[in-house]
Amino acid sequence: MTLRLAIWIVAVVLVAALSAHGADTTTSTAYDETNVTGRDDKTFAEGKAREKRLDAEIKAGAGSKWDGYYGASDSYDLGIFMTLSLRSGFTQFTYGCTGVYELNYGSVEEKDGRLILKPELPLKWNPTTSCPVDLLVPVVVEGRDYLIREGSLPQLVNCLNAGLDWEHVQGFRRQEDDTTIALTSGPTHLPPEYAAHLRSRDFSASISKVEGVTYKPNREDWMEKVTSVSLTTDSPEGFYPGMELYVVDPPGIERAVVWQGNGQTAQATITRLSEPFQSPAPGWKFSIAGPDSKRKALRWSR
């Protein structure tokens, strides 16, 4: 099988699976149900039986607002589909071009606005995405429902502030929201500790002092230049740890990451491949808006 043919097959299967799973998770045969997980047929049958029970429970209503069907994709171009009910648990199936690559099921606990998924089966396939054993945080982004990994929320906030695409942020999207009409109306809503970092207007800053320079190899053994700088801003919103800013003057592709700061001053680092690129200097100006972004005013709900 050629690489082009394999990619085409994966694309067709995933599109069919997304469409079918959102409509009916139990009766559709539009995607391949072949068990290639390495788990025995009894375990596979138990997963499908639980999915069917959860499906009936969700359709009966009277459950949590976060009950429903969710989808995600991972770095292997696999489709991950989750059926979830806070009363009875969850099932999760990972689909690829030859069938079901992985499955898991278990219980769900809601605590402090988070969902804790507790899988009953040991992890076997791509555990970083195929089975979320850590906390999932329910959020609403521009009227769409998501379950985002707790550790990915800072990345989500930075993408929203910059106006950049954030579909690579690890999490699940409610499948009904794949339609043009969002089920959840209203503004973007995040937990308060993360909503406090949202910036609803342009945020700018500048380098007040270059603190020092170090060099380190990256994963490709290229030498990177890490410049530590002090930043200042006139914005009353202030900095926050983990904030990402993009250079606008002089024009370039540098990005500053704040590691300390919560007012009008901050400490940050700028990482680039070493010379011959221009070195950061006092007076450089940064914006929270990402490069080439068509940033729009979002309605935040804090």
C-alpha cells in the first residue's frame, strides 16, 4: 500500500466515523468495527455493550449537561470517540484505517468543576491522548462545548489571546457541535483562575532590559539562543506567568514567554536558533496578538 493510498483511506474512515458517531453511536456501520486492539473479544463486546447503555441513558435525558458524545484526534491521525454519562461512566474507542485500535471504559467523577475519568483497562495505545486518565475540564469556547485536559488550559488561554488556531490543544469536542449551529449559546466560559488571564483587548509590552544570554541544544541538536529579558507594559491588565507575546517592532518571528510577573513588569525568555539572527534589545515591542492572526473581540464570561 502506498503512503498516498493509506492517507486517503484514513481520511475516508475518519470522516465517516465522525459523521456516524455524532448521529448514532450504537447502530451505525459506516466505520470499521474490526477489533484490532489486541484485547480479547469479550472485553471488546463489554465496551460496545456499555456504549449502548450509555447511549440509551443519554437519549433518555435528565442527566448532566455534560453528558453526551465527544470526539478528538491525535498525532497519529486517529479518531477518538467518547460516550460519557456522569451517572454511569464512559466508553472510549479509537478508530483508524483498519478498525478499532484501542478502547477503554470506566467511571466518571465530578469534583470542583472537573471530570475525573477512571479507566478500568490498562493503557495500551498512545496513552498521552487515547485515554485521558487525568482531569478533564468542561469549558465553552464561542458557544461550543469542550472537555480540555487540565494541563492544556494555559495553552488554550494563550491561543485565544493571540487569536491563533487551538485545535491542537488536547481535549474533546462535543460531537453535536460539529454542526453549524452550536448547542450552547453565550460567550466563552473558562474556570475563573484561567478566565482571569484572558485579554479582551490588544496587549502590548516592550523590553526594558536584557538580563543575559545562554545557549542550549534542542531536540534536533541545533544550538538555541535563550535571551532573558525584563518586560514592561502600560496595560492595567498586567502580565501573568506563562503569557506568550509576539514581537512586532522590529518585525520578526520572536516570541517571549513570561515566567514571572503579574503586574506591569515581568521576566521572560526569548528562544531562537543562534546567530546570525538579530539579538533582542531594549525597546523591542511585543503584542499579545499572534502573527498574521485575524484576532477578533471575544465575549468572555469570567
